[in-house]
Amino acid sequence: MALKDDKVVKPDVEEIRVKAEVSAMGSRHDKAVLARARDFAALVDIKNLMSTAGHSKVEYQYVGGYNPLLVFDDEGSAVEFVSNDLEWKKWFTHADIWVGQGVAFEGIAWLRVHSVPLHLFCNEVILDICSRYGSVAKPPQISEGDGDLSTVCVGILMGEGKRISEEVTLSWQDKKYQVWISEDIGDWIPDCLDEEFDSEESDAEDTLMGSEKMSSEFQVDQKKMGETKG
């Protein structure tokens, strides 16, 4: 799937006009590379793969689907990386300097499959169910020793953002079974970016706690001053 922004807007969807001069993420122009990982395994390990190849001074941001944004220190470093396609093609199918071009939506949905009968609860059947919604990014890994045989989760590469909540009928021999598919709600980012996001959240929480502490100390000081004046 290409990175081009070539999606056709549905005619029955409300249109919101955006000013022509709007151009977000301007500080990333020319020094960031918009890439698309070859597969799910490369996506979740891209930080380690890049670092091992000597690209340690890179900031990683997740755009969606298989697409990371690689932010280099300067324009020259970004151009040098893109020009060395013998290297990046080991991990990416595309790698382009980002100058504000549009990107087609792509996301990874985590589908939870419920109520598959025990005698049909296997990877083959789950794949048949989930592949109806897109290409499988993270396949099921069911084994006979699993503790929970009531549900299984599968990662699917999606081309639209509509939440999935459906039921299907499984036909087996002369019997039919109802199965429910629901999308796990919550934001997902690749494992390799968890530390960066956790660090940002921790910094924000520390700042908030520090502000609250200063406010509390200020209130105590004000109270003491009032008592002294009294």
C-alpha cells in the first residue's frame, strides 16, 4: 500500500473546509523521513534496527498503520538516509523526505473474536474470520495449552477508521455458530515507542505534581503571613 493520499471521500460524509494556508508540523519539513515498514515485526522493532545500523540520533513518531516518521537532527542527515536505499529497504518499502505532503490513512485495529466453539478454536478459523476486515498484521497464536480459550486478539491493517463491532456465522458441516468480533478501544503505538511516550507522560505528571506542590507551599506561606500579621 502506497503512502500517497489518494483516498476517495464518500459523498454522504460531511465536508469540513480547512484553510489553504494550514500546514501542520512545519518544524519537521525537510529533516523528517516518512517511511512505511515492510511488516509488523519491522515496525515494532524499528528503533532497535535503526540504532544497530548506527542511526541513534533519530526521533521516532507514529503516524499510523506501518508508517513511522523518522526525525533527524538536520536536513542533510535526512537526505543522506533516504539516498542509501540499499540500507533502508531492509526495513521499509518507502522512505521519502517529508515536506508536508498528504498521507493516506492507515491504522492497526486489534480485533477480539468471541464465542468460537472449542472444536473450531484454532488459528486457521480465526484468520478466516479476521482477514475479512483487512490484511493480518499480527496473527493469532493459539496453542492447546492456553489458559483462556474464550477469546483471541488479532492485529489487522485497516484502511479506514470506523470501529468494528459485528457478528458472523460460522458454518461447519451441518451446524452454524454465531461469533462476535469487537475492536479493542484504546490508542496503540509500536512497542519501540512506548518508552518515549511513557517518558513524555511522566514528565507531564512530574510538572503537574510540581505545580501542585508549589501552589500548596504558597498557600501555607500565605496562611503563615496572615497569622503573623494577626
